[in-house]
Amino acid sequence: MGMNHDWGYLPRDFLALKVTYDSSADFKQLVDECHQRKIRIIIDAVFNHTVTDCPLAMIDHDYWYYKGKYNPDDPCYWGPELNYEYYDEQQNLKPAWKFATDVVRYWISEFYLDGIRFNAEMDNYDILRELDNLARSVRGSQPFYTAVEYVPETTAILKPNGGPADVCWSASFHSVKSHP
């Protein structure tokens, strides 16, 4: 599969399990069996961008996404970037924000997940905090773990520093080499 495979980082349908993971019933069984063995399940989620032909982009691109790059100086562009700032006055909501919260609520309540690792976050502290709070409320008294891959290498995104994440992973980890 290698570099010609998207590895799940170009989301198209946020509510469908990737077919290579089998059916929803099988995934639920996997989660249940892991929980019986005291293994927690953390999924990897991409909420900053989508594949170009994502249904949201095809329906009304400017309603869901930024018109251009959110961070124009960032050399990486993975696809249309969800706009968590846009407010729809007629509906009295932020559409991308509501969509993301609905998706997280679905995955946590449907599959009883124990955590989410959010891919390549940049300046989305508010939505990340909202998603973390939502997931924890859905899980009730069960522990929940929020991890982020944070592109600007700073610990400001961590909860002890006022951020929304329990733990952070950064690109510099790629350069870590094994010790003899």
C-alpha cells in the first residue's frame, strides 16, 4: 500500500467505518472483546480537512470549508479545510462545528470508544476543547483520552498549559532514532 494509499487521512464519509475494518457489528465486537481484556480503544480522527470530493464539499463547499487555505504559509495542504468559525445566522449554528460534534457523539456512543487522536491540528483549540468535553460527557464516568498531532511544536495545547489535549504528538518524533 505504501505512499499510494491514503491510510485513512483523506476522510470522505465521517460516519462510515472503513470497509477494511469489516462491518460495524464486527467492530463493536472487537471493542467489546478488547474492553473485556482491559484494552482501551482509541481511534484516529481527521477533522481538519477532507478529500476534495467529500460530499460536504460537493454539496456546498463554502458552507463547510474555508474558501482558501486556512494557514496560507503552511507548506502542507491535504485538502479542503473545515471552517469551524463560519456562523450560519439562519440556522443559528456553526455548521462544521455541529457536524464535528455530531460525528464524535456518534462514534463514542455507538462504539464506546475510550479516546480519540486528532490528526494534524493547528489553531483549533476551541473545537478540540468542545469535542473533548462532549466525548467525556458521553462516556460519563468512564475515562476518556484526547490526543492530538499538533503541527506547531508547542506544549500549549496540553491541558496543564490551558489547552484541550491530554497528550500531544509532534512531527519531530519522526526524527527520533533508536538507541544502541
